[in-house]
Amino acid sequence: MKELKHLNKYFKKYWFKLFMGILITIIARVFSLIMPSYVNKSIQAIEGFIAETITKSEARELLFGYILIIVGAALLSGLFTFLMRQTIINVSRYIEYDLKNEVFDHYQLLNLNFYKKNRIGDLMNRISEDINQVRMYGGPAIMYGIQTITLFACLIPLMFIKAPTLAAYTLLPLPILSVLIYQISKIIHKRSTKVQEFLSTLSTFTQESFSGVAVIKAYGLEPKTNAELETLAVDGKNISMDLAKVNAWFFPLMILLIGISNIFVIYIGGKQFISGEIASIGIIAEFILYVNMLTWPVAIVGWLTSIIQRAEASQKRINEFLKVEPTIKNEVAQSTAITGNIEFKDVTFTYDDTNITALNKISFNIKAGQTVAFLGKTGSGKSTILDLVARLYDVSSGKVLVDGVPVQQLNLNSLRSSIGAVPQDAFLFSDTIENNIRFGNENASLEEIVDVAKQAVVHENIEGFAKKYNTILGERGITLSGGQKQRVSIARALLKDPQIYLFDDCLSAVDTETEEEILNNLKQVSQDKTTLIVSHRVSSAKNADKIIVLENGAIIQEGTHEELNNVEGYYKELYLNQLSEKE
């Protein structure tokens, strides 16, 4: 259970609720032990009446009192059992809540390489299914475990006090059961791990299939996808059946051993009663009730073992991700003011996952309020520059400075809150258009949202929808066209009103007339803002204060539109080609 030690901090956090729950559990079990002894006394009262040692009225009076005690003890036991669930089970929900937040917060701290190496389905399964398995350990396992321990601790000594020989025979099957449970639990642990790993694989497959359903339909891949799912389903069935077959041994074995205990009680107890070693047959009835009271706790041992083994396997998978150290850390606690000066000094950057060097010793300087455009072929390193400015990655060598300070020495939250980024592949949430734009500023009014939508030239499109700004978008904004998604993303960035704008080829899906209108609006909005534009179009770059042309991670040209257009090179060639295409 070493992996489950991670939960100890949560047990300490809710120690009082947990302590009260354990105390209530013990009280509930103690009250439940009252009934068998008073059943014995009731039988003894009847035996006394039959033997004429007590009168009928005395027997009736004794029986009435015993029944009241039995009913009262049962009601109190039920009340405390209810309170027990309200404390311990609630604690397990608190732990589940905290653990999900811990995992999700850690996910947000991890850099982009982590998400390139791990599939979304697996990430989702660890924060949902795995944590649910751990919750079962933090609540039901503790509750039923305490019940079982309390019952054994109180009941077994009581049985030996009342009838040692009968108790010894009654409890004889329990050590055998313990050995069997120990052996089976080891197998359960291995198979539980396989089940959880399979669920991650299944989640990944279904998530990718649903996200890429348009591609599947377009290429007629439904039969192939169904065949793959069928294979996964068969594999999952086999893995789950392997676990179920082991779990299936528990209850039959326990019922068998409890049945043997009942036979011992009746046979040995009967012999002792006949020989006079036991004064009343009521003790046999009492012991039968004790054995049946032990049936559920003994049976639950196997279930608890299964829960703990599953939780151990799940917590191990969760810990694997929690142990991953974020490579991008906020080293500065105090907030930092950002004005927008950006400088690259001999910056080299290589992606860990592909080992591709995207930038190779590049240097440039951007003053606050300037607009700089980056052009170049695909893979030349344009988008990487924007990622380094936002500190989504740290440089391999060299320095990225903002306001003359290396980005590692700036407060990370201050840096990113001063940036409005619009990626090429615009991401929209499954929410209303209004809320998607408001993501840039949650306190913005509807008038402000409409204003930035007009600047992004998407207002008329939105007004054309039946529910206008209250239109619910599909997952990843599938309701909108590519150009509309890009313009909504631009509106979101404009609403944030940051000090630095990062536009990553965000007009690639927009026609040239709309592009020109948006660029004119952006020029007015971003007059005092530092703006970095990545594009493949000269039309998006020609009005910039500076244009930087990249090739294979190196700067090959730098200057204004007029300067670069007057010299032979990549920029002039691109400009002439695109000009002829437009004509």
C-alpha cells in the first residue's frame, strides 16, 4: 500500500471528521452486539417457564423487557450506522474533490511536451476512473474495515468467554480464509492494474474517434473503426473476465466456510448441551447469530482486499503523473509590470520530443508598441518564437528578454496575463459565442463583446445565427467555419486588451477582403501594443514596423516592406507571386 501513502495528507486534513466517523462506527457495532445475548436470555426465560422455575407473568415481563432492549439496540445501531455513512463516506467525497483538483492543477503546470507524449484519453481516465477507485479506499474501505475490526475485536473474546470450546470450533475456518484471501489478493492487484490500463486505452480510442468523426466519415473508415473497437471490446472483456474470475472465488469460499462454522455450532453445541456442558440451548442460538453476524464482515474482507488492490493500482498510475516535474516554473512570487519590449539574444531552441532544432542562434529586438511580422516557409521557426515569448517553452541556449529581463526572472502569471495569443488552430469551448469571447475578460459587458466582435469582423456572422451571441458551439467550435473560429479567437484576444499581441497565422482561413478589414482594425487597436504577427501572406505583414524572414530557424532577411521589396530575396519573390495571384 505504499502508493496510497499519498492520501495521508488528506486523512490528516479531515482527521476530525474521520475520527468521529470511526468512533460512531464502533458505537454502531457495539449496539448491534446486544441483540444475540438478549435472544439467549429470551430463550432462557422460556426455558425457565417450561421448567416452572418462573411464572407465566414473570416470563412475559422478562420477554417484553428483552424485546424492548433488542428493538432499542437495533434502532440505535441503525441511527449510528446512518451517522457513520454521513461522516466517513462524506470524507471520501472530500478526498475525491481535493485529489481531482490536485491532479488537474498539476496538469496545468506541465509543459506542452507532456501533452505531446501522453494521450488525452489516458489523462481523462486517470482523473476520473482512477480517482474513483481511490475514493472507494478513502471511504467505503475504511468504513467497512473499521466495522470488521470492531466486530472481530468485540465478538471473538465474547464468544470465548461464553463458550471457549464452541468458539474455537466456530472460528476454525477463519485462518484458512485469511490465507486464501492473501493469495488471491496478489492476483487481483496484477489484474486490476491491467483493467485500469485498458480503460485508458479505450478512453483514448473513443475520444479520438469522436473528435475525428468527420475524417472517419469522409474516408469511409466506419468499418475499420468498428473492427478496431470490436477488437478492443474483446480484449477488454477478456481482461475484465480474468479479474472477475478471481473475484468470483471470494463469496462462494466465504459462504462455504461460514456454513461450516454453522454446522460446528449446531453439532458441537448440541453435543455440549446434551452432555450438560452448556446450561441452555439459548447459547447455541446466540452463537448462530454471532456466526451470521460474522458472515458479512468475513465476506467483506475479500471485497475490501479487492478495493484496496484496485485503489493501489489506480493511485500508482496517478502518482506517475504527479511525480512529473513541470519544466516551466514560476520562480518569481511578486507580480511584474510588463511594458512590451522583447529581445532575443542568440536564441537556440530544440524540441525534446522530435529533436528538431527550430531556432538556431537568432537575435532581434522589438520595442514596446512596435508591430513585427515573421514570414517564412513551414517549419522555419515562426510559431516557436511566439511560444518562447509566452514562455510555453524555455530556450535551449541564449536569452529571451521582456523589458530587458530574462523571462525566467519574470512572474509567469504576470507575463501571460499581459499577452493576448491567437493560435492558427483556434480552440473554442462548447459554450455560447458570448462566453467564448468573454474568456478574454470574464468581467466584460455584452456591449464590449459586441464591439470587439465588430473589430474582428465577425459580428454580422453572429447576428445571422438564430440565437446570436447565445448560440451554443459544438465541441472545439465545430458549429463555426474555420474563418469564423479564427475571428472569434481574435475578438477574444482584443477583449483581453493585453500589452502584447501574438497572432499566429490567425487569418489563414479568412478571405483577402476580410483580412484587410481586420488588419486595419487591428492597426488602430494595437497602436500602443507590441504586436507579433506570424503569417504566410505578405498582405498581413506589409504594414508592420519590421518584417523578419526566417528559414531553417535562422533570420535571412530583416527590414520594412519597402526595404525588403527593393532587394532580391525571399520576401520580394513571395510578394510578387502573391500579387500576381491576387490579380
